[in-house]
Amino acid sequence: MTTITMLGHSAVKIERGDRSLVIDPGAFSDLGALGEAEAVLISHGHPDHLAAGVLDGIAAHVWAPEDVAAQLLEAGIDAARIHPVEPGESFVAAGLEVRVLGGEHAEVYPGLPRMRNNAYLVEGETLHTGDSHPVIEDPAAVRTLLLPVAAPWLKLADSIDYARGFEHAIVRPMHDAILSDAGKQIVDGVLTATLGAETYQRLAAGVPIPL
């Protein structure tokens, strides 16, 4: 059985048997489970997706955009476990097939530089978008969509429109650490009203849910 666990903000852990990978372990996430992960996927280098020093002292292999991989090398992370990847590539991490999508961070404001952003499609069914709304060739195959719901770059209506393109997916909110508890309730209410209670379902932090 394959399970997913929300670790806070944009960090999730996907497990199959005794193997696991973690995506985007950032400064707003619960990183207690990171040490047992076999693989780590990083969408981009913002600190809410990659906590400084979090990869020191663990054995996990890391897949990330080329600019982030370079930063990790400069920080002294063993080059043998750093794997630069870009959209169009596929690889296997912790026994799970991963495809890289996307390529660019969503625009925060015109004129501000935009960094690379990898979205990751795990086992062809679970999509982690990072900070973007990436185009995907077969949205009907996605069964779990991890959807950003609060960010400086994000208009909630755009995320709702994006989610509506995934007709067979359960939509799980992420990227919401900047919201208060009351703010999360407001966002959940809007998304439930627009997507439906069967489609929009929040993951309880730290609780594994079957995929």
C-alpha cells in the first residue's frame, strides 16, 4: 500500500512499504520524519520548500532543479547523492516512478526574477506542483492533486480553475502556512463550495492516508 502524509505547508511524505520519499521539506514543515526518508525531491530553492541545513546528516538522495543542486554542492552535500533534473525527465526514487513537469516558478510580480520550479508527478497519479500551475499532458490520470492555496503569487480563483482541470483527482490543499487557522477555514469553505466536498479534502497533519 502507498500512503501520503502531510508534513506541513508544502512538505509531504509518500511511503510504500518501508521506503519513503519527502517532497519540499521547508522551514514551515515538520521535519522529524525526514531522517528516515530514502529520497528527497525539491521543487525550488525558496526556504519554505528547502530548509537551510535540513539535508545535513541524512543519507537520502536528493533530486532538484540544477540551480538548487548547485547550491547543495556549495553547501557541502555529497555530490554522489545530488541529482539535477529538469522537466521532461523521469527517474525512480525510493522505488517510486517520478516524472518532472513544469519548469518555472509562478510570477510573483512583473519584473521580479523567476526561478526554476520542478513539479513532480509520482507514479503517474500524485501531482506536487511546487509554486506553479504546471501543464500536464494527461490530467485525467491524476488521482491526488496537491494544490497551493495561499502564496504571494497566488490568486485563489486561479487555483480553483486549475483544480477543475483534474476531473478524477482528490484535491489536497498545501502551501498554506501563511494562513491563520481562521484563514484556512475560509479557504477550505471556498474550495469546498466550488469543487465539492467529495473532491476537496484536507489532509490532517501527520496522519498517513492511502493513495
